[in-house]
Amino acid sequence: MPEGLIVKALSGYYYVLPSTINGATQETIQCRARGIFKKRGLTPLVGDRVVYMLTDGGEGTVDELLPRETELVRPPIANVDTALLVFAVTEPDITLSLLDKFLVHTEKAGLHTIICLTKSDLLGQVDVKLDEEIASLREIYTMIGYPVLLCSAKTGEGSAEVLQALAGKITVLSGQSGVGKSSLLNRLIPGLQLETNMISERLGRGKHTTRHVELIAHPQGGWIADTPGFSQLDFTGIEAEELSHYFAEMSPLADTCKFRGCLHRGEPDCAVREAMASGTVAQSRYDHYLQFVEEIRERKRRY
């Protein structure tokens, strides 16, 4: 039976792109999933490589899921290798704790992560404090090892750099609502024309313009997954004792602490706290780590 790639999931249908044959352009096939997946507790995801069967009327059924290399729960997507985390320099303001939550999840999933700061055209126009904050942010995360790219859907600044960074990858695009993810994609891929929206002045955040996960072909090869924006992440499936391993700069230090299972809060001879005191670990990152530990422990107390 033929194989293909799920490029979109919507209203119970899976849109499968057949594997390319002799370089020919293929049209997607609208498929339903076989009932056996539900019995096994499985759900096909965008990004899944699948075996499918054609049925009457040009539609089909997804019969088999091929082994996944990676899997994310929120947004639900499989087989991505890169995450592009999109935040705006302002409008809405960057929430660093949310950025660090995203990074915990992408580290846990084993994804190469790139931080993209949109609306760079506003730098130098708002106030000096904003420019200083963005410069500090770029320094902190670049030192950790995350590429930090500035771009503007309005002026086109950084578009070529972002495209080059994502070429040949399967990338999940995530971030706060209203930061300009759809506008960025429209700039990167001419003719795409995704729906965009202004942020709410009253709420200070954006409206959801993307309502489903969909893979979009990268013009230089690879795929970019547009996903719904969201503002909250939890730590289901992550224990407090393992959390520091998903902070890239803390991970190599965590195993050198004096005590096994050190939570890096007040234990003696803690390598992470020593690194924070010396400036190797940023204060903001350490503060967010402590905040996340408490969220995890509070979750366990409730349940």
C-alpha cells in the first residue's frame, strides 16, 4: 500500500501527501483514520508518516502509523526536528517565563531550538529601555546556545536568515498569540496569505488566527508547521528532580552537585547555585527554574 505524510488534520480528516514519485507534484488525499487507532489509544498527528489506502470517491483511510522520531503533545505534531519559538520585541511584551517553559518542552523533546524575535522594526522607536532589554535577552540566550534571530514581517529584516536556518528541517512554529507568526510565514513564503489579526489593546495579547496544525512546504526544502498560539504550558510528565536537565546551561552542572537528586534550591555544595552566583547561569533563568519546581510540586500535592 502507498505511503504518505499527514500535512493537515481538521475536523476528523487527515490530509495525506503521497510520497513523491519521480519528482512529480502530488495532491493531498483526504483520509479518515481506521477505528483500530482509537482502540489502541493512538491518534494520527500532523507530521506522521503513514500507510494509507484509497477508497471510493478519491478519498482514503489511514491504515498504519510508521515509527515516530519525535512527538509533541501541545501543539500535537510528530517527527519535527526543529522548533522556532516566536516572540515579539513588544506588542505584546515578551513573557520570559513563558519562553523558558517553551524551552523546557523543546529540550525534553530533543529539538534544535531557534528563538525568533519579531517586530524588530519597533526597536529604536519605543524607548531606550526596550532596546537594552532585548540586547540583554539576546546575550543571555545566545550564551546558552540558542540562536536568537531578529526579524520584521513589515520590513523583511531577518527573513533570509530565518529561511536559511530552517531549510531542510521539519520545524514547528510556536509562541504567544499576537506576536506575528502568521505574518512572519506570509513574509517567508510569498503567496501564502494566512489570516492575520491585530493584538487586543484591552487584553494585551493576540487573537487566535491559526486554529489547526498544518505543514507548509519550505521553499528551499523541508516543512514549517504553523500552529495555534497559546499562552500557557504545564509540566505534565516532568518531575521536579529532572527539571534542571531541561535547562541547557544547568544540565551539565546538575550531576556534579554533592547530593543526588539536588533540587538546587538550598542544598549545600550545589553546582547550579554556585554557577548562578558567579553569573554563569542567569538570575532570570534560575528564578524561573525555582518557579517551575514549585508548579510541579503543587501539581503533585493537588493530585
